[in-house]
Amino acid sequence: MLHSQSQHLAMLVICRTPATLPLQEIARMPPLIFAGECRTLQQRLAKASTGDAFVLFGGDCAEAFSQFSANRIRDLYRLLLQMSTVLAFGGGVPIVKLGRVAGQFAKPRSAPTETINGVTLPAYRGDIINGPEFTEESRRCDPWRLVRAYNQSAATLNLLRGFSYGGYAGLSRVSQWNLDFMKNTPEGHAYMDIAKRVDEAIQFMIACGMDTNMPFMRETEFYTCHECLLLDYEEALTRLDSTSDNWYGCSAHFLWCGERTRQLDHAHVEYMRGVNNPIGVKVSDKMDPNDIVTLIAMLNPHNTPGRLSIIVRMGPQKLREKFPALIEAVQRSGQVVTWVCDPMHGNTETVSGYKTRRYENIRAEIEAFFDVHEKMGTVPGGVHLEMTGDNVTECIGGGASISEDDLDSRYHTHCDPRLNAEQSLEIAFYVAQRLRQREWDSGAGVKGALEMLGPGGRGAGVGLKARCTKVSGSSEEGMADVPAGQRDQVWWHVL
Ligand code: PEP
Ligand code: CO
């Protein structure tokens, strides 16, 4: 038995209709992923723990049945490819792409009910359980939604595999990944700048005799992940791998345990202990340094690199205060983890009745994450974003300056607010800058990068370029006389 039956009732009590038949049906279905893929992903995540790769997690807070379409999957996928290009270009390391997709349906909730105008109904728990509409019928749990979620996941993954291995993700298409509505934005232009340089590099390599049919030119690895919340669903898809004789959760390559379900003696941790996928745990400022060491020892008893990612989500202020003690405890115990920053879940607020997040806070948390690692001499391994390829208005701020008043124009999420395509790409440029800075701090300096710009600089970078010559070891020092709103822009053109 993979987890204690007595412990895993917590999520089940919300659904009074027996789920036996749908679960039996899912248990007969093929696995969505293969154990060998999980082992490869684990190796990639191990590289991220030492700074030799970087992980990009991204996708919806909650996938929705009503928003399921090939175009939406494609737009998320190509935005992740764009962001990976920016990150790889800036950081000079491979980017591990993990979509919060093809299975990210179940949502943990802080309150079991929701009250609107004096009417109280069960909370929405994700399309795999009930519906988002505020009616009694919609909020009633329907176990056949489990089968629908499986089917949507299978169809989504099928398309993602097609994109990854069928030519769409080929490096020669880098300039075609720009989303139409992004073409006239500063991020879109900065992206095309990089795409042009990638194209030039490829042309150069072809001229040198490189074979464009090599897999790395035509394909890319893409992995899926979701919160491991609905244990009955996960258990129905838990399979024994005949190659290794080990158990794998076959609903996604990577599963994580949420902040609300990571208790040491609860069922979710018990389940995760039993599967061999690479896994993650979300950690807020409430995590105690001693407890994190115990939790890591439970989930990764052999201290296998890449097995466990700790996904930190505290908000910028608390992260600066509390994160160092966690790192210190983990370092002292000799445990190997991949540290990932989730700058979304510690920054949620309600504005004009909308659940939203401010771009500046999201960026500030990533900044704090990199700063703390820099100070501790440890490795920032990745970022975990709630984002969409759609042109939504759910998070405030960023280059497009979405204001509080814009929130109701295209607010489509069923759960948490997501970064739109422009805001996501902007974040990617910032992270790329921090990754590049690591290289500079280790000696290369900004000089080489400026030389890459060529005589006269490039486009909008020209006016800002002169100021960059002041940048030496530390970015903040060199950026002192550049107005705050223009700093990311400076870096884009230095990248
Ligand atoms: C999530 O990732 O959507 C989520 C609910 O995260 P957390 O467990 O960190 O709150
Ligand atoms: Co969320």
C-alpha cells in the first residue's frame, strides 16, 4: 500500500457521491507519462541544484474544462519556449521546462465554503471536483469530473508532445514563437532581438557544417507537473515501472505537495514518499528550520540530487527574513535540494473585489530570492509562475501598466490571478539578467556583454548603453543613476 488508508480521507470527505466507478475507469487507463521520462527530468533537476541548469515552471493556477482549446495550449507552450530562450540566452545554461498543465485541476482552499450576498455554498475546488459558477448545482461535487480531467490531460499532453517532437519547437523557429499581440510591445521587440541573434548563431553553425537534423535542433524536452492533491486520482494512476520495479505517479512527470498539505504525518507526504518521481514541496514563511530538515529527510532519504525541489513562496519581505534560516539548516544537514522561487502565492491581495497580484511584488520576491542566495553562496534553481499565453488583465502593473481599473476587462482565471504573456516575458528578462549577473560576478563583467552589442549599440539600447559602462561587479551599484522604471530595459539591451 502506498499510503496509509486511515490518513488519506481528508480530501475525500468533501465528496459524498461514491467515486468508485470513475476511479476504476481511470485505473484501467494508460499512464500519462513514463517512468524513464521522470528519471531524465530528475537528472535535469539535479543540474539545476548546482547551477548547471535552471527550471521554469509555468501555467494556469487551475486548468478549466471551459477554457480547453488547442490555441490556448499552443500559446502557453510558445510563451514558455520564448521565456526559455531568454533565460538560456541570459544564463548560458539549459532551461528545464515544466508546464503546470495537463493535470493541474484540483485546488486546495483556505475555507470550505464561500458566501456571496448572504448565500453560502461549498467552495470551488477545481474543475476535477466541482464547477466555478456560484450555484448549488455547479458547486456539487461530481466524481465523473475525474474521468473528464484525465481525458483533458491526455489530449493536452498529446498536443504538447506533438509540439515538442514534431518540429514546432525547432531552434530555427525561434523568431516565430512571438505571440501576435506581443509584436509591438517592448518585450516583443527585445525578444526579437534575441531571436535574431539565435538565428545568426545557427546560420554561423550551419556554415561551419552543423547538421540541422540533430535532435537538439528539432526537438525540446517538455515536462508536466501539478499539485498532488487528490490522492484517489493520483493513486489510480500510480503504476509499477517494469524496468526499475519502482512505483511512479503517472499523472505527471513532477508532483508537488502544497503549503496546506505538507504536514509530516499526513497522507500527502506519505503518498509522495512512496513514488519515485521528482517531487516538490511548497514552503511559506511558516516553515520551521528544524521541520524542513525532517521533511526533506522523509521525502529524500537517500539524498538523491534532483529528487526534491523546495518551492519557496513567502512574499518579498518575509523571504528576506525567514529564508536564510531554512537554507542554513538544510546546508548544515548536508541535504541536496533544488531551490525554486514561487513569487505568486505570497503576493495575493484583493483589489476592487478581484483577487490580484502586483507585478512589482512578484518581481521583488524574485529579487529577494536571488539576493538571499547570493548572500548565502547557494544556488537559485528555478522559478514557478502562474501565467498564461493569453492577453488577460489579472495582475496589476508591469510594462503594459495594467491598472486596478483594467482588472475587469479580461479577468478570466477561475482561481488565482496569472501573469499575462507580456508580464511573463518581462519577468523572464529580469531572471535572465540575474542569471547573467551570476556569470559577471564570477569575473566576466559587463564589458564583454557591451562589446557584443557592437559599435553604436542596438536600437533603444543606444541611449542607455553609456550608463551601463558604469556597471562593474554589482548591478545595483552600476544602475544607481538609471531610473528604476528603466532598469530592466537597460538589462535587456545588455543581455
Ligand atoms: C498553487 O500552486 O496553486 C498553490 C495553491 O500553492 P500553495 O500550496 O503554495 O498555496
Ligand atoms: Co494558485
